Amino acid sequence: MDARRINDRFMLGICCGLLAVVGLSVIASEPVAAQAGQKGALVSIDGLSSRAPAEWKEVNNPRQFRYKEFVLPRQGDDKLDAELIIFYFGEGGGGGVEANIARWKGMFEPPSGKTIDQVSKREEFKVGDVKVTYLDITGTYLYKPFPMAPQAERRPDHRMIAVVFESPKGPYFFRLVGPEKTVTHHKKAFDEWLRNFK
């Protein structure tokens, strides 16, 4: 085989290799581009809708009375993800605002030397024509896998944002709870999503 033929084959090999690398680069970039255009789940309540952030992972087939459920990814060195559950017990069901505020406060223990009211912040506002009661609590979360569980697992440094959403066929009850750092990270997006129902 003469030198010219060897050189031609060598150059052909280089070209094939470059094409393969370019092809792999295009393939690798496609999921990134697709991911950048991803949208979260559209949540609709009584004719009002708001789209959840893409990083919220919707749970398929939530349990009874759970209208929607999302996992919000943990942040930093937190060991657990946060969860957002929207409960619905039927029109007019689920109890009144004050009863739910008291129940949610009972799911937390305040830090030593403080009362539960000192680590709770309550707000009331409207989203469109819907009255919203918004409760923000930090402390030790008394986790129960189901409401009637005999014992609670104490989870320190947790935070919960709970909402009563009094839409025409509601109320709906939103509960975002998880490690404090993780909930704090997602709070801005949660607040924007809540106020964007229209």
C-alpha cells in the first residue's frame, strides 16, 4: 500500500471520528434543551388555574382526599424532600378556618422558651375573589403517616406553610411541609404559584 493511500485512509478515519463526536454532542444537548422548555403541572381549582414550577414532581394517584400532591426536592444537606398536598373533602367539607389553624399548630412543637404563636405567622388576603388564609410555622414537626397513628415522629427544624383556599366549591387545604431550608428555598415559588391562580 503506497503512502498516498495510507494518508487518505488516515484522513477518512479522522473525519469519521469528528462526525461521531459532533453527533454525540447534539444528542447530549437535546435533553438539556428539552429540559429548559419543560413546564410543571397545571393545577385547576373551581375554574382557576396556576402552573406549578417544573421542579415540583407530581405524585400520580394520590390517596383519598388528596386532590394533588407534589414532591419538592430537598436542598443542601437536608435529608428529606418537602411535600405539597392539596386536600379536598368535598364542597363545604374539611372543617372551618379556625379549627384547621388550631390543628396545624398542634402538628408542631415550638423551640424551648417560645410558644407556638411566637413561631407562627398568619395572613389573610385574596387571590382574585377567593379568600385565602395563610399560616407559616417553624419548629419540630410531629410527623404522622396517617392522622390516627398512635405516635408521632419528631422532626426538628421543619417548616410548614398551610393555606385555606375558600373557592366557591371549596374549601381546599394546601399543606407544604418539610425541612426548614428546603421549604424556605421553595417558598417564593410557592407564593407566586398561589397568587397566580386566575
